Amino acid sequence: MTTVRYSDGQLLRARVALASEIDSRSAALPSRVVEAFLNVDRHPFVPVFYREDPNGLHRPWWAGEPADEGWLREVYTDQVLVTEVDEVHAEAASPNGQRGVPTSSSTLPSLMADMLDALDVRLGDRVLEVGTGTGYNAALLCHLAGGAQVTTIDRTEQLVATARARLCAVGFEPTVLRADGADGHPAGAPYDRIIATCGIQRLPRAWLDQCAPGGLIVVPIRGAVARLTKLSDGRAVGRFLHRPAAFMPLRSGAGPGPEAPEWERERPTGISFPALDDPGFSFWAGLHLGGSRDFQETVEAAHRSWLDQNRPRREWFTIEAGPDGHEVSYAAPDGTSFRWVF
């Protein structure tokens, strides 16, 4: 493990800077969430991370390199830090760099804060986190709930062992396990709070079953973060948070999902490519996609209906998850209702 040489004053200033940036970007965060970022260091969990150069090569940047102050500022800035590319962790990467796509990262801190706010973790709550990653979010959960109350799982032994060691080094000892995320961890159930830091298309049945009645589930579903309350009849209902959320997909024993269809660039369309990047439209379009229908035609129709409905926001949608399926719905001001089942 890399020894980081920073004074208490440097680290305090770094945490204050990050907490202040998070607070300025989020709406009325509760003091206990801001205090978690003020009290939990980020740098022990990302002693090295990748930076992408103009040629698309990911190069590892270590804490011990000469530009220590610059490295520390990068870590304590509200940004995603890529820690794994094509399943090669930054610690194992060649100094010459790694080509490929990111497969693990330290999440955007302000998004973490919004999700922790939605999760409403209190001291003593039993918490399950799916997607340990670096362990930084697990450390924040330990600060909020108490280390003995937190269970966190991830897909590879390397991620789990590294996160466990780093959590222990900073004084937290949650249960850290290698497991298929889609299965949750039934031995520790029921949980008062379940949070996922990986993207899913629908809520796994195991998470629904393992959440206690009255408990909260905060998960990224189809490009948006859903906050659901578990009901006594086994269903969970809720709404989406206001901000978009791009997470790496959950990878489980069920295997990879279907490849995304490609846009037919040679076919004329009335949709500009910047419009396709709009998070609000991406969420709306994602609800319309499914089956073997023509991708481009479906997206074009979704774009027309999205404009007709005056670009509805994610937080205006409701979601219901049950043993038999999921339903997302939207009620327009004119009384028109939309419903998607998946």
C-alpha cells in the first residue's frame, strides 16, 4: 500500500474544499452528509488512478509522484476517478499506460452525496451496498451508520481484498465480501437501507426481498437514480432523483446484456446528436426502447413525444417494483398518462 505524505493541515483543507464544492452543487444537503465528507478521507482509497491522454491511453498517476499537491487537489475535486480499465487496476498498470474502457471508478462525490441524502442513513441502520469499488462510499456509509452495520459486496476478489484493507487502515471494519451483486447478501438480511453504485435495467428480486418493510432502496435504473420505499406487501415504490446518473453496469453471473444497437448515421433524421446526449431525453427514450423494434424509428418517435410533453423531468416519474415486474409512469398536466412495464 502506498504511503502518502501529507500533513493534517493539507488533508483538512482538501476535505473542506471537496465538501464545500459538493455542498454548492447539491440542494440543501443535510449536515450529517456534509460532515461525512469532512471527516472521511478519499485519498487512501485511490492512491493511484488513471488519467486519459489525448491519444486515448489511460496512464496511472500515483500519490507518491513529485506533483503531490496537484495529485491531492485532483483527488479532492468533484470528479470521477477511473481506477480500472478493461479489468486492469491502475495499481497493476504499466507506466506506459493501458488501452480500453473503464470498468471501475470512484464515483462523482456530489452524486454520492445526493444518493446518500436520498438513502437517509442513520446510526444503527443495517446497510447493504452493491458495488464496493474503491471502498470510499462504504467508508462514508460506515461513518453514517456505524461500521458493524454495513455490508458491501463486489464481483472480484482483488477489488474486495483491496477495499477491505483500505477500510481497515482508516479504522472501519464493515463486512466486505466477494459476491454476485444481483444476489445481494441474504445472510445479512433484512436491511434497512440498500444502495447500488452500478447501473441496472431492473431491480433484482433479491434486493427487493432483502430490504425490510419501510426500508429504502437507492439505485441507478436506466440512467436515473430511483429512491424506493419497501412496502409491507413486498413491493417497493418511489420516484427518481433530479440529476442524471451514469454508472458502469452491474455484471453478474447471468452474463452480459444485449449490445446496444448502433445509430444508422446514413439515414436522415430530425434529431441532432447533441439532443441524443441530453440526460432528460436519454431517460425518456430509454423507457421507450425494447424488443426488436427499429431502434432509430423508436428514438425518433420518443423524441417527438418528449417535445410534445415539454421535456418532462426525471423527478416527475414514479416507479413501482414488485416480484412480477416493474412499472414506470408519468402523469402529464393535461391528464395524459404514460406507463412503461419491464
